[in-house]
Amino acid sequence: MLPRFLTTSYPMERHYFVVPKFALSLIGFYPEQKRTLLMKLWSFFNFFILTYGCYAEAYYGIHYVTINIATALDALCPVASSILSLVKMVSIWWYQDELKSLIQRVRFLTEQQRSKRKLGYKKRFYTLATRLTFLLLCCGFCTSTSYSVRHLLENILRRAHGKEWIYETPFKMIFPDILLRLPLYPITYILVHWHGYITVVCFVGADGFFLGFCLYFTVLLLCLRDDVGDLLEVQNIEVSPSEQQEARIVREMEKLVDRHNEVAELTQRLSGVMVEITLAHFVTSSLIIGTSVVDILLFSGLGIIVYVVYTCAVGTEILLYCLGGSYIMEAILRFTGSLIALAKSVI
């Protein structure tokens, strides 16, 4: 049984960006959150944790390149994701007002679509957006958790064989020695573990925005196509419309043109917000997948499982971007095709 929020019975208005909202609210970066002083401090704390984590992982990886290539790659592979998450975090913060405006306007436009057929579109695509984004959240959570589980299991096995516990963090990072000794070590371990989850929620938030907007724009385009078809549908070719009917059709068509232009404008605004994120994502994803495959070849046991899960998570992200773009392109083609068919029938 699926959780209720992943089913079509869940209220449509609550499906709207439910997973990105949950993820980004955890770190204080959801655009519609109230920016209280406490929230700003929490956001800065998470920004600092992620930033320092990127530095510490990169420093560790570069330092070990000439010493042990497997250990170096074990640090450099996650740091690529961490840096990309930092880019996404900064982009979401920089464009928070624009994202808030887009979220509210698209919500308003989709709420106006209330016919039975349009509700069917909304139910299908809203549920799809929630399910796919939740899939990414699960993959990211499993990937980040697997690093901590691997480290704990390796140390438990060491203790079982009479060896000493290795005071390292789940992700390979450089820290001052005092932070890797008791009594501060548990705090350092928890913060590094949280660093992994910050990375995940930034991915889920940014990628969820992209997928969500693409699917919500798809709904708007399909609804617009239906409205144009219903308006220009000829009931009886032998009966000419009256002047009042023609005037009403012209007024309604003007409204539909305005709706189309607004959807086009919103799409252009979204592309301006997402361009850096999308470019950085596809550039780094190839590096991450390539490094993960090398790590799978170099490691054994738990190390292989970690990077198989990691590769699945990155592949899921790419899937979300491809699906989002494909759906909106398909909606545009269907909308254009229906207009051409209508124009031919009228002529």
C-alpha cells in the first residue's frame, strides 16, 4: 500500500509541490516560508555546514590523490554532488522572490481549471510529480544513509576482530584533530551526517521544482487546448453563427490568447531561474556517474553497494529532467497540432 499522499485520492491542492516544500522547509529555503530571524539563522547554519563540507571533502580528496587513489575518489565523488547542491541552494536563495511568484501564479492558474476532464489532467500529472519527486527523495536518503551505515558496520567489524575504532566521518573530510577525538567526535559525526541530508534536500527541492513546473505547465497547455477546441467546435456546419455568437467567440478567444501568452511568459521566467541549475546538473552528473563506476571497480563489499545506490540516485535525477522536458514538449506539440487541425476545419 502506498502512502496516501502518493495516491490519486490525495487532495489535488495538497499535491502541489508537496515534496519540494517538505524538503526545502527542513533547511529553511522554501520560497514561501516566512523569513523570521530564527529561520534566517537556521538557513545560514545549513549553508555553512554544506559549504564547509564541500571544502573539507575537496581538500581530503585532493590531498589523497597521490597517496591512495581509491580513498581520494571516495571523497571526490560525493563532493561533486555537494558542490552541485551548494549551487542549487544558492540559486534557490537568489531567485526566492521569483520562485515564490511563479509558485503562486501557477497555483492560481491551475486552480481555475475545474471541469471533470481538466481535473483528470490535474490528478494524473500532480500525482506523477509527487511520486517521481518522492522517488528521488528516497534514493537520495538511501545514498546518504548508506555512507553512515558503511562506516558504522566497518568499525563494528573491526571491533569484533579486536581492532580499534577508526575515528573518521561518514564522508571523507579534513577536520582539526580535536574534532575527531572524544568528546567532540559524536557531534562532528552528526553534523557530517546532516551535511549529507542537506545535499539530498537541495537536490530534491531544485529538481522537484523543475519537474513540478514542467508537469503543471503541461496541465495548463492541455486545458488550453481543450478550451480552444470547445470554443471553435462547429456543432452544425449548415448553421451560421449570429453576430452576438461571433462577438462572444472573439471575446473568449482573446482571453485564451492572453492565457497562452501568460503560460509562455511563465515558462520563459522559469527557464531564466533554472538555467544555471540545469547546466551544472548535467555537467556534474556525468562526472559523478563516471567516478561512481570507477569506485565500484575499486571497492568491494559495502563500498560497492554504496556506489550502486549512488548511481541509481543520480540516474533518477537525470530521469526527472528528461521526463519533465519531454512532457512539456509533447504538450506543446499536441497543442500546436490541435490548433492546425482546427484551422483547417474552419477554413
